[in-house]
Amino acid sequence: MKFEVTILGSSSATPIYNRNPTSQVLNINERLYLVDCGEGTQQQMLRFDVRASRIDHIFISHLHGDHYLGLIGLLSSLHLNGRKKTLKLFGPPQLKEIIDLQFKYSETTLQYEIEFTATDPTKTQTIISNEDVIVETIPLDHRIPCTGFLFREKKRLRKLLKDELERIGVPVEYFTALKKGADYTDLKGKLYKNDTLTTDSDEPKAYAYCSDTLYNQQYFKQIDNVDLLYHEATFLNNMLDRAKETHHTTALQAAEVALTVHAKKLLIGHFSARYKTLDELLEEAQSIFPETNLAIEGKTFTV
Amino acid sequence: MKFEVTILGSSSATPIYNRNPTSQVLNINERLYLVDCGEGTQQQMLRFDVRASRIDHIFISHLHGDHYLGLIGLLSSLHLNGRKKTLKLFGPPQLKEIIDLQFKYSETTLQYEIEFTATDPTKTQTIISNEDVIVETIPLDHRIPCTGFLFREKKRLRKLLKDELERIGVPVEYFTALKKGADYTDLKGKLYKNDTLTTDSDEPKAYAYCSDTLYNQQYFKQIDNVDLLYHEATFLNNMLDRAKETHHTTALQAAEVALTVHAKKLLIGHFSARYKTLDELLEEAQSIFPETNLAIEGKTFTV
């Protein structure tokens, strides 16, 4: 099953050096999930060939502008481009008020429904559970209410050994039962144990999105063992005081989180405008967690 | 005196084909005036080397997203980049409510003051009169309340004939009076008429910004004789019905406005997403008004 993340923006606070504010899009089994939506996200989608019409779920972590100011424009463009499908939107309760006010004054009545779910930054909540994925909020520790999002693949059905099924001549109508673990008995009464006809599906993967937050152990347990951890890394560690003051994390701290929670890979982003190049941030994180990458716009990472 | 306009965006409704939503910046005697501010305007400023910190006046024509969704991000970036100077903002009264709500929920207290002036789309109002320019609102006819803006240079003081003044030996302290039209009498009592020592300054120029509007004669008189007319031209004239229905103008109509009001030059913009290339729009306008240009992003036009 496809499970990957494409970075649309990774600048903190202000756009600079061709870096756009935060946004990323997950492709989970060919469904697109948009996570945060800074100003210019719809332009970035055009640039990187992400079809906005394919997005059915949008998640907003918090109401600092660099994480949501592209949302109204995107919602409006979906409407103008003829969207009819319901869109599920998750974010702080006040987000709804902001959207409603702006559409009220532009006298826009959307052609599609927005199904809004308010997030609660004080506790973990399961906000989606569909055939592909379970999504939980991650309570973070920022200056204003903020949640991350944890995407956990559902365990898939067993995989059929097609050649073996063909050799034995198993009728197609048995396939669903086989995927669910049933044995098969042929017309002569011969029993085939399920594990001779199928193999286990891949272990479900997990992706954690942690933006913006103070280094704070409160969210560590929830994201233990994730395959890919996206963590903000606004500053180098020589700016630790500034990071604390603004409720952000340094690159070294992001790597410490990854180490502590046994993440397999780390992706750092939300870079401060003070860094024209990002090499030092990467090196700092890699110094203790080698499997680190930079959240560079347009790049896609497999979970 | 410098009087020019740089296009930052000229797409209508949605960004597409690398065209951003509407925004443009006027440089009038080295002061910058921002007119509309679609999503991504601050990114466009970075791209085209327009220093946002130099902008002291921002004008928003109306509350369709493609004309103002970049404003909150820009105001926020000015704050984060240390602005202290008051910023004058002109726009529909509801704009203030939208800004206040968004800054309330991001818990942002700007370090600078926004001096907000609500525009009234039902009548022409003079909203700025400083040493360089007079700015009036232009009541337009759109689906929601909308005003254009007319920038009229102030008549400058007379220009000194430096060589002549030096030859006669006119002391510097007389220069201001000469610029204002006074004659000069030297120590021996000899009179020099002002027009032998100065020349008239250039005729004041005028720039009209008309976005978005139905073709409607109500605003023609006010913009008569402008040197440069920016007029929206969302559609080709074969889409006239659609233009009327959506309260927009065709390229041919924009050229008709320019002809009727005796504009010296025409700049068309606000192009519909249906036009991948803009040649046809230009040709249609030029067919009756040859001095037409396309409002291409990054291009600067002298008024």
C-alpha cells in the first residue's frame, strides 16, 4: 500500500528563500490527506502536480498564519473548480468561525459540504478510522492550542499467492475468505491451510506529524516506534533559549525525540527565516540520529 | 517624479499557469502603495525584489479572496520582521473584522499600528492627499461592494534652471520661493521674472485601477483622461454573457472604456483560468485600442 508524504512548504512564520509556509500532503493508498495549509499551498500544489480535487481530508494543527492562511483560498478554488464531494476538515474550533466569516463577506455559498471536526488540544482523540488508516490527534505544547496528527495504517488483509491458487485451481469466489485467513478445502475434500495459500500483509506503518511544539515528553509515548517522524526543527541548538521562549524545538532536540521514541526515520522542517541554507540543521540532527532528512519542498518521502 | 506600477499578480479567482491572484505595487516618488493583495503576494514581492517594509499604504478593492487573502500573511510578516511604522489600510469595513478575528486567534499583537479607513462603494471619496498624490475611491459595479482607486499626482513645484541661477549668482535661500513662482531681484535692484529662472514642472499624471466590475458608465467620468488605465478583462468578448452574469468585463469592453475615457494607455488583467495564453485577450483589446499591454507578473509600467 502506498504511504508517502510530499512536502509543499517548510518555512516557519514567513515565506523566504523560496521556502513556503508549512504544508504537506500524504498519499495513503491513493487517497490524499492535506496536513496544514500555509499561504501559497494551492500554488505549490500546481507546481508539484498535486491534484487538489483528490484531497478529501484536511488537517490544521493550529491557528498561526503560517499553518492555515492558504486554506480559504484552497477551499474557494475547489468550489470554483466544481467540487461536489464533501470535504472533511479537522482543526481548532475557531477555524470554522474564520472560514464562515470570510465566506460570508465574499458572499460565497460553497457547492460542496465541509464536514468540520473541532480538535481538542488537551487530549488524544481518534478523528478518522477508515479502511486504510486511523488518525489520532497529538496534543502538542505551543504558544496557542496546537495538535499534531498521527497516521497509523490499518493492518491489511493477507496477500494471495496467486501462482499457488492457480495451480490448485481455487475458484475466485473463495479469495476474499482466504484474504481474511480462512483455509480452503477442494472438491475432493483435501484441506489447504491458509498459510500455504497466502502470506501475511506488511506490518502497518505509522507517520507522526509534530508541528509546532516545545520539546515536551507528553507526546513521546503516543508516537513511540513510528516509521517516519516529521518534527519541527525551527532553530539550531545554539538558539535553544529562543526555541524555548517561542515554544519551538531545535534540530538537536528533534533528533532526540526521534531517538527516544525509536522512530525509524526523521524528517525535520519549519525552518526559521534566519537560515538561508539548511545544511547545519541537517548535520546537527544527523549527529545523533543519522536517518534524518530535510523537509524540502517538492520532495516525497516513503513512510 | 517616479510614477510606475509593478504587477505582482493578475489571475482572477484561482491561481493557475504560474499566474497569481491580483496584486500590484505603485511606486510614486519612491513611496510604495500596494493595491490588492491576493494569496501569495508576499512570495511575489520576494520574487520581484519589492521590499515590503517600504509599503506604507495598502488598498483592498473588495472581499473576494483573490484580492485580499494574502493580506493577513503580509501584515503578520511585517510584524515578525520588526515593523514599527504605522501602516495605512483602506478597504471594505468588514476587512477590519476579518483581520481582528485572525489576529485574535493567533494571539498576535502587532508591533505597529494599522490605521484603517473603511471605503464606501456608493460614492467617490478622497482617501489620501499627501505631498505626492491624491487618491480617490472609484465606485465599481461588482457582485459584492467594490471600489477601484484613482491615483492623481500632485502638481510639483517649478523646476530651477540651475545654470542660469549660478550665472546670475542667486543665493540658495531664494530657491524655495523661486520654485513656488516668485520673481527675483538682485542687490543692484535688477528684476528677473520667474519664468527666466525656472520652468514649469511636468503635468501631473493619473493612474486608475478598475477591478472587478461590470462595464458600467458610472465610473467613466471620474477616470477621464487618465494616463494609464488598469482595467480588468476577465474574458474574451465571446464570453460576454458570462462576463455580465459574473459582473466582469471582457477585453473588448476594457478597450472601449479606455477609448471612451480618453486614456493614454491601457493595462488589462484579472485573466480567467480558462486562458492558458493571453495573446487573444491582448489582440482583442488592441483591435480598438492599440496602446494596450497585458498585466504580466513582474513587469513594471510607467504611468
